[in-house]
Amino acid sequence: MSLSAPSPQHYDFDLFVIGAGSGGVRCARIAASLGARVAIAESRHWGGTCVNLGCVPKKLFVRASAFAEIFEDSHGFGWSATNITHDWISLIAAKNREITRLNSVYTSLLEKAGVTLFTGHARFLNPHTLQIDPSELAPHETPRTITAERIVIATGSTPVRPHFVGAEFAITSDEAFYLPERPQRVVLVGGGYIGVEFAGIFSGFGTQVDLIYRRDLPLAGFDEDLRHALTKAMTLRGIIQHPSTHIHQITREHSGYIVTLDNGQSLRTDCVFLATGRRPKIDELGLENTAITTAGNGRIIVDEHNQTAQKGVYAIGDVTDRINLTPVAIAEGHILAETLFGTAPPRQWSFDTTPKAVFFTPPLASVGLTETEATQKGDVDIYMTQFTPLHHTLSGRKEPKTLIKLVVAHDSQKVIGAHIFGDDAPEILQSVAIAVTAGLTKADFDRTIGIHPTSAEELVTLRTCTRTTPYTPNATPTTP
Ligand code: NDP
């Protein structure tokens, strides 16, 4: 007797979402709440990068590493915190417990919304039919095929590994959250969000950090004054920076690695960490069975309504490689669901004033235009202050200073950019982002009463214009 192949189990939905990260989950939940029959497939971890390998564990690590300075500063307030030690394994275990809890929060939110969940990798067989993981099914299981009128690709992104000799010895942020022990020495490559944040994390724990980046300053795209303040703070924290430098190769030695730089310098380290950007995750999606088009590093091309070149198939979040931030993916998912299934016009978001933050210790945050970007549009008035926060008068920590900067359009007096470096910068800046999004003027800031004593009150007490920078249509960021 011969066994015939099991026939596929078939499901049909109004909407099928591929990827249960921040954007996909929001899209599925809103669509289901609007009455659509919705399913979602996730191949790796519910909640996606943000919950499992990104924002959430990162923020927990930043908090964990920041305690070192708090213990140190407490001496100035009469405490005598001595013999302080840190247990890396306990931190990883606590972080893992929280992530497991969040995974089930995500699945239960989806189930309560009436969304059907599939665990497995989804692949297009044709523009409106997908198959889930036939290769991973046990022999007795039947393959699952799904048809849906509308399909949303929300598969996110994955770390990029540049090609050089020995690149295979390096880790990325994916592995950094599961290191079995904290390295004593780490070489971080990349001066973007992840490079800067992990430089802060590891240095806080006492790891010797070398940060290699290819520009003259870290955090390309952020305001120059913030970038200068950050690089100074990194040096104060003991981080050795290698600006305008590339990695040449990594070789293994008995107790670690030797990193050779393009300037001929060699660094001995326990861990090399590549933080050199992320690329859209489109592998094995079967896009060749659709009319979907991609560009550059694999980003899926979409129109202003997030529709791909294949009618009825949409893409949101990092897989489209535009503003690769969790809240943006959430907004895109929400708008798309309401556009497809809502009866009222979809909720509006202002993507032009998307605030952003980098969680170094201390952190920095920005909204709107940098000074350089603003001068490409017209004359700008700059209001800037740098000061030692009150609590550091007793800790004796005079540096780094908090920096607050407003970029004001000279003619309209609208506040078109706000930039903060210092304790609580992201918490403060979220509210400032409302003012910038609303198009408020410097006079609106000035007539607002401050909260005393705070760092944030400086935002409403900046009386003197630091400088007026003239219209410079071809302005480019300056070098130090
Ligand atoms: P980023 O794009 O922020 O930074 C990448 C860094 O690597 C840049 O300094 C870049 O240099 C450099 N780089 C790129 N390719 C190479 C190469 N081949 N050789 C040497 N250096 C290279 O990416 P990250 O990996 O830091 O983070 C990925 C994304 O994740 C971010 O863009 C952000 O969207 C998101 N994220 C957001 C966070 C937040 O909101 N707080 C935190 C962490 C991540 P150059 O500037 O010259 O291109």
C-alpha cells in the first residue's frame, strides 16, 4: 500500500498578515476590530524585533547598565554603596522572563481580537495564495494554504553583515541579547543607533569598549551639536572611539580575537559586534510568484497607500525601509487597516515630525529639523543652552552637561526642530514633539510657564538667541 501525500488544509480570509511584529500586530488587530476575517503568521517570535531583539530588551539593558553611575553618584548624597557587583546571568534570565510574558501578551491580544494565528513561515504560491511551512510539518500533518483578498507583508528587517575577512566571528544585536557572559572587551562596529546604545550599555557594566565608525562623528542625520555632545560624553565614559575608520579583518586567537583596522592598528578583544544597519527581511517569501518589486537593499516598493506593485498586497514597517522605527510601523499598520476596512477616514499621523531617541547614558532625542537641514530652507534662529543638572551638583559629576537646542524659522518664528541631550531627554522630548507637530512658535514656548526645578523648564526660558544661521541651500554637516 502506498501512502498518498496529504491534501492541504485550506483557509480563506479577508486579510492575511505576514509577520507579527509591531506593525503587523496593530494592522491585524484593527482590521479584526472593524469586522474583517483576519489571520496572521509568525515564523520566529510573537512581537517581532522590538519585543524580542530590539527596543524592549535594549531598554532593560540600558537601565541595568545605568545603575553603576547611580551607585557612584549616591556617595555625594550620603549613601555608602560599596562592594557592588553585577550578575549578567541573572539579568539575561530576568529579561528572558519578561519577553516570554510579552510573547503571550501579544498572542492573547490577537486571539481576543478574533485573529487566527499561524506559527510558521509564509510563502507566496501566487499573488493571493500562501503556503505555511510545508517543510517543517511532521509527515502526518497536512500543509496549510491560505487565500486572502488582501495581504500585508510586515516581516521587518534583519542585521546586515558587511563582507570582510573574519566577519563570521562577529556577533550582531540578535546574539548580543543572549551572550552567556559579559565580555571584558568589545569592539563595536557602526556609529548608528545600535552601535551608540550598546557602547553605552557595555561601558556602563565596565566592559572596555572600542567603537569604530566610518564618519567623523557618530549618529549621522542627527543635529551636529548633539553629535558633538555625544562624542564628548562617550570619551568621558571611557569609550575609545575610532572615527573615519573601517574594519579590515578579524582573526581568531586562543582567548579572543584580533581586529585589524584600515589604518593598520590592531585591537585585541573578546567580542566583535557588528552594528552596521539592517536590511528588509524578504528571504523565502516567494515574491517571485507575485508582481511585487523591490529596490536597493531589498526594500519592498510601495505607493502612498502602502500598496506594492501587486494589487491587493501591501507592505508596512521596516520591510519598506523608510522611517525604520516601531511607532512608525504601528501607525502604518493602523492607517492601512482603517483604509481597507473602516467606514470613516483613517486616523492621521504626522510622519514629518517623527521624534527619535537614542538611549545612550545619558540619552538624546530629537524632533523636526537639524540646524543644517533648517538652513537649507531659510534663515534660522538657534536657541541653545548647556548646563549641569541640579542633582549633579551633589554627585560632583559636572560633565556631561545637558544640552537643549531649539531651531526656529527666522521669518515665521515657528519652532521647527528641538534637540535634547541629557537625563530623560526622550521623556521630555515626546511632549515637545506635540508642539513642533502643531507648528507652535517660539512665542508660544515663551508664554508657557516652566516647571521648577527641572531641566525641561529651559525649553520655555530660552530668552537669548544664540545665533542666527543664514540660508545655506547646499549646507552639509560640518566636521569637528
Ligand atoms: P544605523 O543605520 O543607525 O547605523 C548603521 C551604522 O553602521 C552607521 O554608522 C553606518 O555608517 C555604519 N555602516 C553601515 N554599513 C557599514 C559598513 N559596510 N562598514 C562600516 N560601517 C557601516 O543602523 P543600526 O544597525 O545602528 O540600527 C538599525 C536600525 O534599527 C536603525 O536605523 C533604527 O531604525 C533602528 N533602531 C532604532 C533604535 C531607537 O529608536 N532607539 C535603537 C536601535 C535600532 P554611515 O552612517 O556612514 O552610513
